[in-house]
Amino acid sequence: MTADYLLLTPGPLTTTATVKAAMQHDYSTWDHDYNAITQGLRRDLLTLANVPASDYAAVLLQGSGSYAVEGTIQTAVPANGTLMIAINGAYGRRMSEICDYLHLAHVDVVFDETTPVTLPRVAEVLAQHPEVTHFAMIHCETTTGILNPIETVIPAMKAHGLTTIVDAMSSFAGVPIAPATLGIDYLISSANKCLQGVPGFAFVIARRAAIAQTKGNARSLSLDLFAQLTTMDAHAGKWRFTSPTHVVLAAAQAMAELFAEGGVPARNARYTANQQHLTTGMAALGFEQIVDAAWQSPIITSFAFPSADFDFDAFYQTMKAHGFVLYPGKVSQCASFRIGTIGDVHDADITRLLAAIAAVGKPVVATASA
Ligand SMILES: *Cc1c(COP(=O)(O)O)cnc(C)c1O
């Protein structure tokens, strides 16, 4: 038995005891009761996204979040299409890498990692590339914690006639999103982020009129979202191939707990309060956040090392001994670390965390010379 740490990470994250307990049942993937749980989850995902079941469908896919990103790109974009990707961090770059694996034409619009994607730059590049058919961007770029402005960019891409893909992996269910109003054709997320389930599957909320036209596009059998949706629709929630049964039970429990909390607005309010408490407390301890507060998401925050000789590994180990698991940094241009504020994490946890950081101090790397 290992100790339970509070995971201050962007997923897998700390789940409730009741979500973990929900996994203590074995189901057959052919069983009607089990498939009814999948159907309930699919309906609830549409409710969370505030989209009508006549226009959108939830497709669940085995694997981590990247599987669904890869599945969406190859299902949505035909071999002769061109995907434009707005990139300001590792997850945007991952989309670009997926296109390379698929030998799919793509136009990357690269921004600085510490600034958000902006519509004027995207529109300018688009004007130079009339071959572009599809557009993709990241909502919360978990690399830094920046919340990109899908509210301005997506409607403009839609108005230009492009099919739109949003990676809302780390924001869906924690930040309100209006796919129908914005014109999002494919919205991607996974079970183990703001939904507060455990890892094992991802999902795509797809506009039916868009995905209906994608038959035969996929270059991979397992990641064919059109085929996955067709099977789920035709067989009342049955997954193609083995589904992660225990993970689905945990997700159904997590969904019930999300509604009991008050839905996305209440969860957003809790995460926002966590994040503000964290950054205020960290600033008082001498840790500055890297992202401008105007673009900072409530999901995860990047902090610059307080000094050039700050020893993150020592800090990480000491914080772990205090029961808190922090997250290494991912910003290319400066030394940083991250603290997530999502999951079953509450104000009292942030108070305890800040007290522990104050007690630990700022370990520095011992220099060789005396
Ligand atoms: C977590 C995450 C993913 C998926 O990562 P996996 O490790 O494959 O689950 C994709 N995009 C964003 C923005 C994420 O935060």
C-alpha cells in the first residue's frame, strides 16, 4: 500500500474516494446494463457541453487524450485536406507531429509560448493559404496554463468555411464552453481531467453533420471515430473492441458528482478560487507566475524558479514528503515548475500547501566551490 499524495497535476489527478470505489465491479462489454451506462455518459457529456442531441454526438475512445486528438484529426481531415494549427505550446506541437505521422498537409501558426493565440495572426496566415480546409487549436494550453481565446478565433474560422477542432482536454467541464454558439465541429477531452475520473478513455463531442461526412477518411482502424460512433449509435452504447469497463464506471460516478457539485459553473468557481488563492499565496512567498493574469486559466499555473540556483528536484521531493505532488515545468524559454488546481482539491488543501511551501523554503543547489 503506497501513501496517497494530493496530486496538484493536470491529470491524472486526485479523485474522490467514491469515484475510486465505483470501480469495484466487473462488467461484460456485451451486457445491456453496462452499455446503458455508456449511453448515459454520452447523453450527460452533451448536457455538459450544452448542445442538442439532434446536432451533436459524444464518441468515446479507448486510450489517453492524445488517442482522441489523433483519431479526430485523421477522421475529420481527409487525405487531400490541409489542417491549419495554431500553436503556443507542447499540445499544439503534438497536433503538428500527428499530421507528420499521417503525411497530412498542415500549416503551423506558431506563437510565443507565453502569449495566447490571436485572431489577427491566424487570419493573416490563413489569407496566404487558400488550400486550408480545417482548423485546430488548443483551449487551455497545459504547457503554460494559458487559456486561448477560442471565443474570438473559432467563429472567424467557421465563417471562413473551415471545419474546426478544439483540444479542450484540460478545460472541458472546468471552464464553460459553448460549442454550438462558437461553431466547434469537434471538441476533444478525456476522462481524467476536469471530469475528475480516472485515466483510460477520451471523448469527442462531434457535430453530427460534420462527422457524417467522414466515412473512409481514417488511416487507422482503431482510431476511426466515424466507425466508433456508428457502432455506438447502432448498438445502444456498445464500444468497438474491449472498452475500459472499470474506468467507465468511475466516469459515470464522476459525472454524477459533477452535477451534484452544481455543474460546470460551480466547478469553474472552485478551480478559480483555488488558483487565485494559490497565486496570491505564492507571490507572497516570492514565486512569480509566468503567464499574464489576463490569460491565466484556473487549471494549472506555471511559476518561474525564484532564483537561478533554485533546486526543483529537492523542492519536489520535500513537498512530496509533505504529501503534495507538484509538476515539472514545460516552458521552453525559462526555468519553471507547475502547480495544478483541478481535481478533488479544495481551498483548505491550498491553505495546507502554502503552509508547507512556507515551511520548506526555497532549496538552492549546493555549489561545488566553497
Ligand atoms: C492532457 C492533454 C492532452 C492529452 O494528453 P495524454 O497524455 O495523451 O492524455 C492533450 N492536450 C492537452 C491540452 C492536454 O492537457
